[in-house]
Amino acid sequence: MLRDKIINAINEVGFDEYKEISSADIIFADAVFASCKANTCGNYGLNYACPPLSGDMDENKQRFLNYDHAIILNKIMFLGEYYEKMEDSMTEVFERLDELRQKLKDEPVMIAGPGGCNLCKECAAKTSEPCRFPEKKRYSMEGSGMDIVSMSRKLGMIYNAGDKKVGFFMMVLY
């Protein structure tokens, strides 16, 4: 069964927690989608998996709602005393996410994570070229308008773990 394969892969890769939901229970918020325009992560208009190149809010929502089920997973990372470990934490999160994608590569799933698509070393959007791998694009949860903070609270998942630790969220849809 697909669900069991996904759960096994999540456990093998080593995430800290996960919750299963219906994709209809994903919380989207226009404010989250709009905050991308402030370009705090540097991907706005420069990554095909982020706004505005990923489509409008309705297109982004529909991409996720095409699936019936979702598993939200979390990896809690220590950011350092002064966030000096942020880059290392992001690297580890992306490595785990890539490992999960590899384990589920032959399954009919979509996996979304934090930040923009990192499949290519540099997104073709930066040079106004077409996406090199449109069928493999890795969508951002926040860049798609998901309110991760509200969802984590509603599901009782750890977002702020205290002692300079934070949860990084990802999602497997099937």
C-alpha cells in the first residue's frame, strides 16, 4: 500500500514527527502567498517553483488539492546561538528531503518542502530560460501559500522547539 511505503520512507530517512491529513485540510492563506513578494528568501521571480512564476494562488492551491491525502513531516534543527547554523541546517533538511524523494521516486507522489526548487544548481528563471525539468519541479510549501505556522499549531506539531531549535516542514501528497 502506498501509504505504508511513504511512512516507511519517512521513518528510514529520520524525520522527527509526521501527521496525516486530507489535502482538503491544508491551510492556505493569501497573506503567506503575498509575503513572498517581499522576497525575504530571494526566490521571488527567480525560481520557477515560487511566485509569481509558479502561478497565482488558485493554481498553487489546485496543484496540492489534486491529491487526496497529505503527510506533513518535520525535522527539528538547532540553528545555533546566533543563527550561524542556519545554512548547515537547511543543507541537512534538503539532503533528507532529497533522500525521501529518492526512496519514493517511482511512486505517484508530490513532495514539497521549504524554499524554492533546488533541483538545478541555478534556476533557469534567473536567465529567463525555460525550466529544464518542468515535470520534476520541487514546489515550496510557503511559496504555494501554505500557512505552516497555523497548520503546525492545529496538528500539535513542533514549530518553535525552544533553545534555538526550529521545525522545518515538508509534505508528501498522494
